[in-house]
Amino acid sequence: MKKIILILVVALFAIAGWVGATYLIGGKVEQRYQEGIARLEQWGPFQLTSQSYQRGFLSSRGRTLLAFTVPVPADEGGEVETRLLRLTLEHRLHHGPLPVSAGGFNLAPQLARIETRLVDASFSGGDESELLAEWPGLGEISLLTGIDFDGGGRGRLSIPAFEKTVEKEQLTLRWGGMRSDTKFSKNLATLSGDLELSGLQVTAKDGRMQWDGGHADFDLHESFPMVYLGRYRADSGPLELAFEQPGKGHKKLRIEGFGVDSLASQEGDTVEYLQSLKVAKIVVDDAGYGPGEVEVAVRGLDGEVLSQYQQDVLKVYGQESLDPEVIGLQMIQVYLRLLTGLAEGSPEIEFSKLQFTTPEGDFSGSLRLKLHGEAGQVPADVPALLQKLEGQAQLTADESLVRKVMSGVIAHEMKTVRRNLDMPPVSDDEMTAQAGQAVEQQLEVLIGQQFIERNASKLRSKAQFDRGELKVNGRQLM
């Protein structure tokens, strides 16, 4: 009997402890909730405000309003118009230390688990357009976020598949859905996770698009304010476009095996980016291109300059006006500040690998440019920049490919000249023959002057630039 009483007493104390902890944590959850909204109240064009918060015992409910301005088509000759898009989000906050939610029960102690859904979406001003009525699938989007006691956590976003037909535009959309899983630390200092995009099909009266989806994963950390470094990878499934082009009939484009692999790291006060892009095959009508690969490295970028650039962009797009002329002028100033800051360092860009296969032949090459900047360097002072620039480049291509490209460029120029001078048109065969003769003459001159080297069916050229001097295959041009 004493044992039973002892067990009951222990159980009561455990329940009382859980009840007390849940109540106290409910207050902490509300505090973190309000702090998060205050921190994200203004982020570029996005404004986040709290509409309501109802604290409960096991869980609480909150509503936030996410608003941002979007441009809308204006009448011909009219000024740019904008409308405010308002998204109302409802949050169900399940209190720790052992929160229970629709996502399940987790034995690991947590501060809270938050279920978020979109409950209203509309444009304000003029005629109200209830987007949820037109796109009911938006209401099925869900976000489940677990918040740990140390401020970190994990978020799972799910966007279900949907199908939508716009009768007026004779347009049908079929979306396979999206899923993302992201882990984050306190104040979003680190981010890691993956993203899965299912297929998308768009069918219109004059064509269609079919994309088989893609996948991405990332592992990032904030090294400078708003500058995240680390690795991300992305792979895309096949993408196919088929459409009717006026005067040219049925056209088709298909891209297969596209992928990106990027690594960003910190070297002292500077940032370095390494990126590789690959594509297995590109089919244009019946012509197949690929494989192709590009490897590029950007080094010596001032981290503080990049951070300030990110903040400047948010300020520009955080304005009420979205007039493209105003935005354009302001962004020019932002880019100038960015370039000025980077030019005062020693930025470098290198294409270590550049290769592609075409039906007319292959080409490969490399390029490296490095600027030895200094304080007060002005990007607009091109002569001064050239004196501090060094670079090397080399290109190798099948002669058949070079002739094809040059012939196309020369034929286009000849057509333009004849049209501007009101000269009578010539047949495509005659134009091709004239362009071929011009290509033959130009190639022989360049090879004779040793600006291009011919080796069997390959054409090669090397260039070197150093402090204002340019040499091609060892011959100085400037």
C-alpha cells in the first residue's frame, strides 16, 4: 500500500512539474514569438506585423500579417502601378517541454512546436481579389517549426500538388508540390537542409513546358552580416519546351542533366567562391549539344563590402515606391559603391574550365583576370584600372565550329548592311557563299599573322594582359 501511495505521490509531483513547466514555458514562447516578429518587422520589401496572440495552457494561437508591394500592369503610357499583397498567417504554438502537435510527439525537450498556415491572401486597394478563393491549394501550404531551448530549431515546409486551369488564357498548370527541411541555429547563424521540387507542367494554346523537378541541399553559416558561406548543390531534372514560333513552325528545346555545385569560404577579411556548372545534353529541335562544363572561382572579395551591398539592396527594395526608373537609378549607385569597394582590394576571377560539345565541333578554354587595387581606386577610371590589371586567356576549338560561328556573324552583318542601304536581297545560298569567302580570307590573315595557331583540325589562341600590355600568341598588340 505504501508503495502504491509513493508511486501516486511521485506521479502527482511529475504531473505538477510538467504543468508548471508548461505554464512557465508558455510565457517564454510568447516572449520569443514577439521578439521574432520585432526582429523581422521590416526585411526589404516585406513587412511583418502581429495581429493577435491568444495564450493558452498547452498551446497558444497567433496571427501575423505579411505585406509587400508588387507591381501590376499599367495602361499604355501610364505610370507604374503597385498593389499591396497581404498574406495572413495563423500560428498554433504548442508549448514545451514536451510539445504535442500535428507533426507528432517528440521525446526530445523543446521550447515549442509551431504549426503555420496561410488563412487569407488578398490585394488591398481597388477591387478586392481573394486569392484563396481562386487558388484554394494555397490554404494547404503548411510549415511545422520546432524551436529548441537554445534558440535553434528545425522547419519543415510542405506545398502540396495542385492543378489550375485559367480558361481566359487557355492555360493549365500542374504542379507536383514542394518539400523543404531546414535546420537553423540561434539568430539564423547557421542554416542547413534540403529542398525537393516535384514536376511542373504548363500547357498553353501555343505550346507547353514540362519540368521533372529538382533537388538542392545546403550547409551555410553567416560569416559577415547577411553574407552566408558554405556549400550548396542543386540538380535539375529534364526540362522541355515545345511551342509554335510565328513563321518558323514547331520548335523544341530540351535540357538534361543540369547541376550546380558551389562552395564559399572565408580567407581573412575576404570571401572566395568556387562554382561548377554542368549540363549533360541540350537538344534544340533535332540538334544535340553537350556535354558542357564551367568551373569558375572568384577570390579576394571584401566581406564587409559584400555585407554592406546586401543591406543597401534591402533598403532600396524596402521603399513604398517600385517605380522601375527610380529603383534602377538607386541600384546603379548601389552597384557603384560595390564595385568601388571591391576595386580597392585584389579581386580575381578565374574560369579554370570552359568546355562544350556542339554538332559543329568542340571548344575549350580558360580565363583569369586579377586586379591589384588600392585605396581610392575609381572603377570609372578605366585607364587607371588597366594599369593594375593582369590576365591570361586561352581558347581551343575545332576549325569547323569556328567557321560556322564566324560565317553566321558575317552573314548577319551583311544582311544588316544591305537592308540599311536599300540594296536588293540575295538568296540564302548566295549569302552563305559570300560569308564563307569572307571567313576564309579572315582566317588566313589571322593565321598568317600568328594570332591564331592551326594544328590539324584545331585552332588555338593564347592571350596575356599585364599592366596595359596585351600579347596574343606572344605578339604584342598594345
